[in-house]
Amino acid sequence: MAGKTAKRPCEADLEALRQRIREAFPPTAYKGEVTACRCAECNQIKRDFRRKSWDQVSAEAIDLTESPVLFHEVEAVHAFLPAFLLRALDDLDEKTTVLEMTIYSISPCTEDVERRSDSPEFEQMRVTRLRRLHQMLSPSQLRVLRDFLVFAGDYSASADWYRPYISRALNEIYLEAEPDEPS
């Protein structure tokens, strides 16, 4: 979805959000299964993420994976989500698809997409996974995801495209996650 150049956020605001992400998600090595798929690409993803914490995964591995949705277990999504959030903030001009895919991975699809879906089972699976992820998140993690979505909506190059996804996510999932007070 790379398009126009994003308006630039204040560097202090960007760094503050990065810091809140780091604080909300303490790094812990993930020892579970990353993906059950055995294709060459997924085997590479397994090598890149196996037994690592989110802060040990390279930017190149995040760019290759594009989205935590590829992970087999919701626990893996939870474990590595901060790496995707931080990488997405590095690319608000969207030279990669990490921002786009990360927004989609933490947002329900728009009602229009839901109505047109050729695969209601896939959409239901997405909603179920999103609910499971939501249940795993602490209040501070929910707040930081809310803050990330608001920030992406304000500063990404394709903010107009993401707005329906972000709006639905904020209204249906992250509503109770009040923003942290500025320090």
C-alpha cells in the first residue's frame, strides 16, 4: 500500500511510543511452535524465530515474515508482536508491508470486506484468533496497541486506507484501553 509520503511524527512522540511498547512487552524467549507449515519460507521463519525473544529477531526476519498472522499459535503472535510493532514504526512511509500487515493482524476486517469475503470461515478464524490474542494481553499491552493504531492512523503514508480497519479495531476491541497519561 505504499503511496504518498507520510507526515512525519515528532521524533520524541515516536520514541515515547517505542519505549511504551518495550515496557509493555518484556522480552521472553518463546519456546513454542512458530508455524506448523513445512514449506521453505516457513522453515526459514522457524529458524529466524525459534527460541528467541522478540528483541532478538532481526529486522530482515520481520520484513520477510511481514505479519505475525503467519504464526501457527496465538501465543507466538503475542510473543513476537512487539517486534512487528517496532518495525512498523520504522517504516511509516511503507517501503515494506510490515505496517500494513501488522495493522491487519491486530484489527478485525472492515464490514465491507466481511460482506464480500469469499471465505467466511477464514474471517471467523481471524476473529477467533484476535479474541484469543486480546485475552492474553495485559491492560498496558492493550493500551500500547491502541496507541500504536492511533499513531499509525495519524502518521502512515496509507492512513486513509487503514482508517476503516483502525476505527473498527478501536471501537470494537481497544475501546476499554484508555491511553496512558503523558508523562
